[in-house]
Amino acid sequence: MPEHDGHIWNIITGEDGFVYLTGWFKEKKFFGSCTLYPHGGDMFLVKFSPDGSCRWAKSAYGTQDVNGNSMATDSLNNVYIFGTNKSAALFDTISVEAGGFLAKYDSTGEVLWARNIIPVSTLYSDKPPQVVFSGMTVSGGKLFASGREYAYSITVDTATRNHPGMMGNALCCFDLDGNIQWLREGISIVTEGGNNLSADRPGNIYICGYFFESIDFNGTILNTEQYKSDYFVCKYGHNGDLIWADQCSASDDAKSYSVFSDSTGHIYLTGSFSGTARFGSDTVTSDSLLDMFLARYDPGGQCLGVVHFGNAEGQSVGQDVNGNPMVVGTFSKNIMIGQNTYNNFQTTPYTMDDIFIAKCGQITGSVESRYPEENQLLIYANPNEGKCTVTIPEEFLHEKQLTLQVFDFQGKLIEKTGLTLADGKIRLNLEAHAKGMYQVVVDNGRKSYTGKVVFE
């Protein structure tokens, strides 16, 4: 899709394996057997089956451009989409005023509701919404969205914040009808959010980005030297409480663009840096004017290690079915990944026009986690033949509402139940499932403990 007549802004995969695309187009588009006809600059939302066939394609339009920016799906395979509309826009028969919209489509492509949630900003000539969400996810029956602010005073649904002369990054929680539950900010003179956010199994939320001078996360303040950027990465609880915030300082610049949480509560972070930077206890120097990095953090916020290579930026990070981190990014000139060299085919120096995708092994670094046992469950016997006993942590013994969740090695939820305690222990039976490794999570809605079970 050439940029002059369209752009894909977001691609996600739902729990059922179906793939969703959104973006903007202004000429007739063919998505397999599905065809969309433009009215100007229209938003598109397309669903593909796992075999690549188009199931349906939808559009929304107005007298000016309508863009789809970010998406998320829920367990019923509904899809939520945030975007921007410079004029009133039609979603089937629903009219939405200009600004930032949030819409919900069911699994067949019918729009369930669409509404304006963010007014336009008057600080910029092109009048963007006061907040533009670049990432969304559904976790624990809530919709989370994060993005950059474009105004000194912002309104998201019914929540309003005012910080004269300052902007920030917003993290919002909505119910699945689009009503805001809470809003958190990182306030700075200049800041930019990452391309996505991520949720772990207990429902904690991770965001990333970068800032200049300082950034204030409701009293937790990170500082950097003047005229250079540091990256930030934050962990929030499901209720919006900030659990920790970390930064990377480089002699020149450090920026983070994407974050991913694995089934163990560790996270991977990717972006770029230049000069000498400190990741946890590791100090590294860039191989070029701009290096990509891939860093790993433990659940407590300690950076465990980093890998990097020159002439590149990491733009998105995820994980394969075996738990290996994978990074997609852009590069200029020539790059070396492992023992292989790849050439950029652009003639303009330092133009990040070529794309790389790379897979990495586990990153352990040179440091031990500060939190090796803080959130670990005691499980006996382990390994076992399908039956084991999980000891409840002491602080949970008098809790009335505990939840047990069991995930397989690929992160799929296979069991979720409320707990009835016997002698402070849980009798866990996995005999109905395949042999392998499982992740066990016990939480009280505010804090979680995890452990691994090996069924042989």
C-alpha cells in the first residue's frame, strides 16, 4: 500500500489466531476477496483468518481524514479500535464528532458502538486529539490504552487533567463499554510514548518511551541531563498504582519503543541508544552513531542484561512459542546480526528504510535478580506426575478472594478458579493435561505469586 494513497498503522493477532489490520486509505483497496471504496481519507479495519483469507473489511469516513491507530481484542473476539477523525465521521450509521474516537466491533464486523472520547487540541495547526493512543490491550476484563499527549490540559471521556506548559504520556483504563475507569500520566516538557503497551498474566501493565530533562509519574521523578533523552519503562498494577519506574541514561541518547511481558513476569524492551549507556549493572558502548538494543528486566524492575548492534533501531518486540525474544526494527548502511551481514539498499546515509527481524536467546546478563524469591510459590513435588501441592504465601492465608490461574508453556490459560484453602495449601491436579511445563499464578487482585510446575 503506497504511502500516498494509504498506510497500515497497526497489526494485531487475536486469541483465536485471526489477524486484524487498521490504518487509512483514499483509493479503492482490495483485501483478498474484500473491497473497500473510499470517500476521501477513510479508516479501514480488516480481519483475516489464520490461512490469510479476508473474512471482512469495514471503513469509517467523514469529510476529512479518519485514521485507525491502535487495536485490541477480547476473549469474545470483539475488536476495539482507537483512531483520529478530523471531522465528524460515520461508523456504519453512528456519527462521531471530530477528535479521538473509540469503537467496538463484534467478531462478524458489526459495529457495536462508536464514540468520541478525546477532544481536538488547539495547540497544533492540524488539530490532533489531545491524546493519541499508540497501544491498547485487554486484560482482566478491562481495556488499557497508552499514548502521547498533545495539549497542556487533556480530557479523556470524563477524566480531565491540567498541567500548564507541560505535556506527557497517558495510560488509561476503560471498561469494555468504553467508559474510563482511571487515568495516569508521566508529565514532562518533552516526552514520547512507545509503540505499544503490554500486560502480564496477573494483569500488571507495562509502558515505555523516552523523555528530556525530567518526567514525573505522580511523584516518582526521573531526571536526565539537559539536551539529551533517556528512556523510561514503567510497571503499573491493574488498579493503576505505579509499582516501579526505571530509566536508561546514555552519554548521548536512549529511547525505548516497544515492551513485551512474558508468562514469567519478565519483560523485554527494545529501542535505540548512542554513546555509552548503563543497562542495570552492564555498561555498553554503541558500535555506531545509533545502535538498537534488546534488554531484559525481572519482575521487580532490575535490568538483567542487554544485547545490541549498530546502525539500527528496535521498533517492536515479542516472543516465539519457545520463549525466545524476537525483534523487528529498521536499519541503515550495513548491520551484522550474529555472524551474518545485511546491506541497506538505500543510497542516503543513515536512512532507516530497510527492515530486519531477529530472534535472540535468553538474556541473563551478569547480575542476579534482586527479587529471586519475593514472588515465588513453593510447589512440591516438582517435577511430578501431574499432582502437586502449592503452599499459599503467609500474607495470603487470611484472604477471602484468591484466584488460581494455570498457563501452559505458550502462555495459554488452561485453568482459572477461585480458591478454597485447606491447611494453607492447594492440591493441584494436571493429569487431564499434556505433560510439560506450566505456570501457576495465585493473586488477590493486588499482588500475585508465581511458580513453575514440571509435569513429567
